[in-house]
Amino acid sequence: ISHAVYSVAAMDSQSFVSGCADATYLWDIPMAKCTRVFRGHTYIGSVVKRITSNTFLTGSWDQTLKLWDVTSGECVRTFRGHHKSIESIHKIDDSRVLTGSDDRTVRLWDVASGRCLRTYEGHSQTVTAIDYIDETRFLTGCADGTAKLWNFETGDCICTYLANYGEVNAVANIDGKTFLTGQEDSGYVKLWNYDVLPEDILPENALNLRKRQIDPVLPQID
């Protein structure tokens, strides 16, 4: 690979795909060898996500989402709707995915048809991270330094949490009651509580339970 690698996704215990600036590559793990190259985006530069054992999605700076067949190497479907680059993909199940974009929106997609089922609006900058909680809620992180809790069905933002230290690059639901955020500039991972009193549902009053400095414990891997 002669271009930057932006994301990777395991297909199974024997293979994975990597998203690069020029194409997406399928790799055989035991052989450490590229077995197929997928081309179709005008620029990848974003994310890949496994859907089934034989299909995966790629999100691109060309504003599209593409579903690929591993066996044939063909693009099965192209999803259009975002107006800027796609920066995050979260798989709900084999039939639905959520995508976050530089256009400040989140979109819910039907994988089988490529149809956009709902658009969630409310962030002021790029949506950098998504995590699904349950059939009623999901979580997003944003470059504006906030995380948002959304009503999955109505599209309403339930609560906004102000993280303070640069863009929120990662969000992770723990148990439906608490979640984690990772910030770009702070070196902190924060633990939050979803259950905030109605009068506290304001960015400046979001409940932060705990914050800890996270020091790297693994050697750097080139």
C-alpha cells in the first residue's frame, strides 16, 4: 500500500479489509497478502464496516456509501444522501446502518434498498463517532466537543453533553446507563451518566461522573 490507511475491518478470523485513499483492499491474514482490490469511490479517506461475512460498506470523502461483495469484488449498491464526506459508520444489524458526516448530520440507512430512512440534525460540526444503544436510543460524538443522545424513532436529540477538550473522536455505550467519550486534545477518557434531570439537559450542565488520565500501556505499532 502506497497511500494512507484510514480504517480497517475484520471480515472473519482469516481476512480483513483496509480503507485507503486510493482503494479498499482485502487481505489474507495467514498469508499476509492482498487478495483483492475494490475501486469505485473517487476518494476513500474514511471508513470501512463489515456487514455480513461476504459484504462490507465503505464511506468516502466523495459523499457516498458503497456496499461491496467480497467474492465478486463488485459494488452491489451506492447510497447517496450526505452532502459532505462520510466520517463514521455504525452497523445496527445486517439490515440497518447509521452514518455520520461532515455535513453535520446522521443518517439511518436500509442496507437492502440503499434508502435513507431518517436524517438526524443538530450537531454544529462533523459527526465523528456513533454507537447504538437500543431500539430507542443511540449516541454520537462531534468535532464541536459534544456528545449527543438521540431518540432513534423520532429523530429528536434527548440530551447534549459538553466534553470541553476538543472534538469527541470516540463514544462507547457501556450498559445503557453510562457511556464513555474520548477527546482529541485532552488525553482523557470520560465516563458519563445518561440519566440527567430535565433541568440539567443543557451542554454546560451535562453530568460528568468521572474523568481519568489514560496512559498508553501498549508499545507503539508502526
